Amino acid sequence: MKEKTQRNGLQTVVVREFEAADKPEIQRIFSEGLMEMVADTAFRGLRHHPESLLLYGAVTVACFAITMCWWMIGLLPIVVLCGRYFCSRRVIHGYLEQAMSRDMGDMEGFYKKFPDSCLWVAVLDNKVVGVVAALGRQKSGVVELHRMSVERTCRRCGVGVALGQKVLEFAVTHGYSSVVLGTTAYMPAAHKLYQRLGFRCVGVTNGYVTPGARRSLMEKVFFRVCHHHYSLNVQNGKIASCGQH
């Protein structure tokens, strides 16, 4: 079993291929990391969608014009935020269920069946604290960095960087030309990590349809995210050294 070790002060992050015994911890870390995105997309994401703010403002003005009730001005923002939280939770939970019914529920069958896919865990102080996967596409020469998640209490300890570099090494070793990833996260730390690894944003899809979404009218009104597309060319076989995360 190949391992990658990265030292961070007195702490040592070891990245290795997952084992069957890791499955409960992997699922917990992945689930908790995904559910963190509920508040992220519901609240932090709102300022990235001026069209939604315009819609909510227009509805507030229309309701006030019809009812002439000042309390409506204070009530509607609360209703909007609650609606966004509810829809965000439902969509992300649907995405989690879909992931658990596929690769995250059958890691052995999904990631050990083919040589162009792999799943790794990061171990810190003998505890699994992070996970990442690589999905290779031989025809296009691209590897997708997939399922990246790090234990909340272990962030900024070099775990994310060590996991990301493992995927880059996998791509170089197997002769792929580039590594790509997509994220709907609005948290600056997530984007800084990918940029630190050498990725650059090559496009943004506004109004991205998240897997597991029901595409109901309520979700269209209260759930809207941007999907950021990142890419890194590894054709020259060089991997830059990175800071901590």
C-alpha cells in the first residue's frame, strides 16, 4: 500500500488508500462536510445572486403596496431566509442520499474495480480526518478530483493540501494531462485551497442543477447556486509545493 506523508510542524499527515474499516469514518466526514453547505448556500450564497435579491425585493414591495402593512417588511426577509434554508437542506440532503446510494455506499466496488479510480483517506494522530477520490477519464485524458472533505477540527493542518497533492500525483503517474474539479461552495477557504494547489477557475455555471434536486417551484425560487469549474494542467509532470490547509 502506497502512502504519502506530509509534515506540518509537529503533526504528520499520512495519506493512504482507504480500507474497508475506514468506511464509517469516511461516510461521517463526507456527510458532515456536505451538510455544512446548507447554511453556506442558503445565506452566504445569497449575495452572489443579485437576481434573487431583486426578486425578493420586488415581492416585498408588492406585498407592502397591496397590504400597506409595515410588519410585512420585517416578516418577508425572515420567510425568505427560512425558505432558503429549508430548500438548501432538502437539496443537499437529496445529493447526500444519491451519493450514499452510489460510490459512497459501495466504495470497494466503485473505487477498487477500475485502475483509473481511487479513494484515499488522510490520517492524523492515528485518526481518519479527510477523504478524497480520483475518477479518471482515459478518453479525454482528464482526472476529476472528487469527494474532497476534511474534518472540521483538522482544517488548516495541511490535510486538504496533502489530499489534493495525492490526486495530482495519481494523474501524473497514470499519464493524464489535467485534473479538474467542480464546487458549489461559497466559503473562501475552499477556493483558496484549490488555488493553492495550482488550480484556476475556468468557468462558472449560474443556476447549476444540483444532483438530487427536485426542481420544484419552491426550489427554483429559494435555491440557486453557482458551480465553479477548476482545472490544472499536469502534462509536464510537475506538481507545485503548497501551503497549509
